[in-house]
Amino acid sequence: MEAIVKTDFKFPGLTGKYTGKVRDVYDINDEYLVMVVTDRISAFDVVLPEGIPYKGQVLNQIASKFLDATSDILPNWKIAEADPMVTIGHKCEPFKVEMVIRGYLSGHAWREYKAGKRTICGVPMPEGMVENQKFPEPIITPTTKAAEGHDEDISKEDIIASGLVSREDYEQLENYTRAVFQRGTEIAAKMGLILVDTKYEFGKKNGTIYLMDEIHTPDSSRYFYAEGYEERLAKGEKQKQLSKEFVREWLMANGFQGKEGQTIPEMTPEIVASITDRYIELYENITGERFVKAECTNVPDRIEKNVLACLSKL
């Protein structure tokens, strides 16, 4: 299968198109969004030059399952999974922050901690912790949503003071973030996984807060295998991860961290195929279901046909 890295559909009622790092989002009559999860892959806020076959399907179907599994906690934007690579849903006015929640001292939080910082986004972190150790309670470390480039850490106080989100709404976002993370943690545990950290995006429609975009995918979340976690932690060893971290590690090992002047290493067919395999492994481990590769002859035609059929029913 060829990776789908670019789309250019002309759906009826199209009023705009947003191209993100991974998703192409089509605005239909300013009421619905058609989100095509492409096979583009990004790391360090840079879109890499090669697409990863089936990655879009993996991400779309994981997110779809978790949106369904959390819909009793709060409404979400999903109306239908129109195609293996496409979700259609409500258009909401997004909040200008991403809600990042961390159950463990990993990734960005660990890099800050190792550099000597003991607060992140205004939230204190206990002394004497080691990498990948569980926090006493999950911490929420929001970021601004950058249209381009890096998202920036920001504190709850600064979000409210700057008027990005009202206090009432922000506190509701915190409650929802904790509840959805708890549900994700429980589902992961049944799969022998630890949900380490993740991020959520929220929006409003007709005064109601909706959960938007993707949730609990390996692109937005970090998972550890539960088996052997304690032993690896005690020995100071790396945890066995289910996340996009392996892509970042490959890039760093080849001298790329998204910094100026650095060159993205060559993505050979073997590297691309290995990333596809890892994403399929992620899907099967996170959902507990076998991944079924979608029909892959002329994928754009398949997507268009499925989306048109779905839109005609709205």
C-alpha cells in the first residue's frame, strides 16, 4: 500500500480545509468536520518526509474506539467512523489549550526534572523521583495550542489570567481530563498496559463542552508494558514502551531533534516498513483486537465514496 500523505477532496458543502501535521480536516457547512487521518508522521513538531502505510487507519480506529468508550463521561465530537481513515463529527469552537495529564515522570516532564526544575506548568513535582516513577497523583500540565511550531507549557493561573479559558470552563476541563484519563488507565490495565501520559483537546458547541480530535492513540499518549515495569524501574532501566517514542529515539540516534540546521535522516523502505509494523503492534496491544488492513487499492476513491455516503445521511 502507498502511504496517503496528501488529500484534496471537494466534498459538497465544503467551506474550508485545515491541514495539520497528520490530519486533513474538511469543514462542511460550518457544522460538521470530516477528519482524514493521513499516513503522515511527525516528531519534534516536524512532519517527516515519508508517510507510514496504515498509520492513519491505526490512529483513526484507536481514537474512534476510545471516544466510544468514554462517551458516558462527556459528549464527544464523533458522529461516525465513515472510513477506516476518516471520522465525521461536530464542529466545535476549540479551547486554545491542550490538556496534558501525566501519571508518571516521563518524557518532557522528566527532561525538565533532570534539568533541576521541580515545577512544571506551575505544578510542583516531589523531590527524589526517578525517571518513569509514578506520581502520587496524576498532574495536569497544559500547553498552549500553537498553529505552527512548538506548543508551550503554561500554568492554570496564566490560562485563566490571560483569558484563554474562563475559570469555570477550565476547572470543568480539569475534571473531564482526570475522568477520561482514569477510564483510559483502567482500559489499559486490562490490556497489561500502563497509560503513562496523554493529552486531550476540548471545544464548545452550543454552550456544551465536547471532547475533540483523537484520544489515547500512540501519537498522543505514552504507554508502558505493565509486566516488568517495577523491575525495570528498580534497576534504572528503560521501560518497554508502546508510543511514538521509538520514532523520536531513532531520530535522536541519527542526530535529529528538530533543531535548526539538523537534517532528517534517510527513511529507507525498511525503516518505513518497521514503523508500520510497530503501529500495527500498538493497535493490537492497545485494543486487544487483531488489526484488519483496509482495502488499499485506490484509497482516495474509497475514502471519497465512504464519506459521501455518510454525509448524505446527516
